[in-house]
Amino acid sequence: MIKREAYMSRIRPFIGGELIKVMTGIRRSGKSVMLELVKEELLEAGVSPSQFISINFEDMRVSSLHTAAALHDEILKRAADIKGKVYLFFDEIQEVTDWERCVNSLRVVLDCDIYITGSNARLLSGELATYLGGRYVEFVIYPFSFAEFLELYHTVEPDAPMQTCFQKYLLFGGMPYLSNLRYEEEPSRQYLSDLFNSVQLKDIVKRNKVRDIDLLERIIAYVTANAGTTFSASSLAKFFKNEQRIVAPETILNYLKYCCDAYLFYQVKRQNVQGKQILASNEKYYIADHGIREAVFGGNLQDINLILENIIYMELLRRGYSVTVGKMGDREIDFVCGRRGEKLYVQVTYLLASEDTIRREFGIYDSIRDNFPKYVVSLDEFDMSRNGIKHRNIRDFLLEKEWN
């Protein structure tokens, strides 16, 4: 079990405190493992395991607890036998109807420390904001970074060179369970396909009562194939019209939102770098795990430019950056990133194979006058940094502890 210190260092200050710890993210990204890691820390601090109450609501054996009242009664009954603080671990809490009311009441009536996970971004909207406003902290758990993948892959292939490991990462992505399959191709592909179907069926279709499943599948296929490519709902509606499907742009936007709520896709808005305003149309979407893309749709190595961009985008999110696409006249900077008042610019390309490419990728920064770090990242092995703009090999960039 990888310790995932990047997350634990953020969660640790809140362990034992009164704020509810909420972990969200795509299904199977390792949220349940994070609960186990928290338990480990508590045990090391001297807490008795008898003080833990853990429930996974995807377990059919607890289906009788899928209402707020039933869960509330059960927890109070179990807590009555516990001496000292009660530690509550609720996995996939969205399966419980009106769970917010139950959790808020437990927070009030028990001396407890509460941890919950869920696979939907709307977990923390609407009702929850009313009941728990200001009383929770959220942590989004993403699939493995390249550094985490490397750590596990080396337990399977200890002598694999870095280039081989990265090629495997390009194809398999970062879903934690794949290490149990020893990253064997067919079982891994099967697992990722089943995971994708589960996200689509349980977290998108069922949760949002989607009727036109064929349309949803077409939208997902289009966005997945065009990850990191600018498009609008209107342009997608025209694309479907050419395929004899009449679809309103609003419907497309709704379906895209459902996919983002299930953490399958992430939407990135465009920002005018000079005027600072967010532009209203033509967003980009990236997929939570590029291994799912390869397993379900294929083509990661053919579309390597898009995949490298996807990998860098997800790494920026992991490190706590807010990210927009920078618009400079008719040109774009791949990522304009902000974190705690600091800024970072990142341009991603496959190879700096010609002088024209080098001029284009580095030249995008010519009209940006600030002193924040500016990067061009590619798979080139040689350092081509120039004019204060840093060039990094993508593998090295992903493994650096800090970018500055």
C-alpha cells in the first residue's frame, strides 16, 4: 500500500479535529485506501481499533442502512459501547438517502471524528452546503501520478528502465488496482474497461436518470478522442447533426456536466492572459485517467501529444494548482496555473524536432512580461532552455518535487 504522502500531508492537520473530512474522486482512484491510511495514523497515535466504525455502502450486506434514519440509529447503537472518541469511516456515502442530515446530527450528538468518501462532485453541493456549510474539508483523490506509478511498477519489474516505465504509464495510466494485476496487458485492459462501464452506468446514467444512453456514449467517445482539444457545445451539436442526430447544445452541456460530476472528465476554461477575463466559449476537457482512454478507445501512442498534455494537466491538479488555458491573440498557452498567489506557465509538446517547433513553443511566451516560471516540456532528452524559459523532459518534470 503506497503511503500517498502528498494527500496525507494535507489531511493530517485535520485528523482528530471536528471538521468532517470528505474525500472525493473517480471510482477506484484510491479513496478507500486513504481511509485505511488515516486509520494507520490513528493506531500509531494510540487510538484503539475498537473506536472505529467503518461502513462501505456499496456492500450489499449494509443495504438496510441506506437511509439517513436507519444509519443514524445504527451508529448511535454501536457508539454506545465505545469508550472515548468515536471514529466514523463512511465509504461511498452517496448511496445513503439524505446522508447529510445523518452526518450533521452525528457530528452534533457524538464525540466523533468523521471521514467520508464519494464518487460524485455534487456530494458537496446543494443540501450538504446547507447542513455542513463551513464544517467540512474536501480532498480530491486522483489516480496515481507518474511518481506513484513508478514506485509500484518497480515492485513488479524492479529493473525496468525509466523510459520503459513511462511507456507503460502512457498505456496503463494510474489506476491503483493495476499493480495487483502486475500490469499485464489483457487483465489490465479488462479491468479498466469494466471500471469505465461502472462509472458510466452507476455514476452517470443511474445517478442522473439519463434516458438517451446512446447520445451519452457518443459524447463520451467524442470528448475522450479529443481530450485537450478546444470545442464548444454548439460545434459538437453540428457534428452530431452531420451524423443525423439532432441534439440541443444545452443537452450536450448537461451530459458533459454529469461526466464531470462523476470525475470522468475535467473542464478547463480559457483565459485571456492579457485581459485576465475568463472566455465564455470553447472549453477543453481532459480525462481523469488516460489508461481508461487506451483500454476503451485505444490510440494513446498515436495521439501522444494529447496524452502528454492530459498527464501534465492531471499532475497540476494533484499539486493543488487551479488551471486555465491561456489565450494570446490567436495562440494558446497550454496551461496557466495559479496556487497561493504564485503563477506558473506550462507549454507541452511531444518533441522539439525542428527549429520552427522550437520557435513556436518558446515564442508563445514572448509577450508575457511577468517573472513567474515558464516551462516548455517535451520528451526530448537534451536541455533546450533559452531566454529564461525552462525546458524539461516530461518524465523529469513529473518527478520534480517542486517547480520554480
